[in-house]
Amino acid sequence: MDLALSPSLRPRQAAEFLGIGLSTLWRWVKERHGFPQPIQLGPRTTVFEGAKLAAWRNAQGNVPVASAPKVRRKAKRA
């Protein structure tokens, strides 16, 4: 199933469509201006409009949507 053609996507599907994690999706909802806002259908049901997510992703151009994960390394003991 092509997620971009779905009229509505649950948060996990939206994150998968964008190639990001679920926590990143919610951070983008709060912090990124112009990012499509979710629609609350009920107390436990939230969806994103598939067409709006696809349009937002296409508008990003060559800018990578998801950043590379940061690698943490322990300092070596002397």
C-alpha cells in the first residue's frame, strides 16, 4: 500500500512514510513551522492527512528529512 495515497495516516504510519521515528514525528509537530498538524478524531485516535504529508515532504527538496543518528562514545580511560 502506498502511504502517500492514504487519506489519513496514524502517527506510526506517518513516521514510517517520512522515514523517521515516532518521537521525531511528535518533536516536528511541536517545533517545525509549516509541518502538517495532526487531527484529533477522538480521545485515543490521531491521524495525519496523507496528502499534506506528501506535499510537505516534496517541498523539502533535496534537504534530508531525517538526520543521521548521533553516535555516543565513551571516553577512553588513560
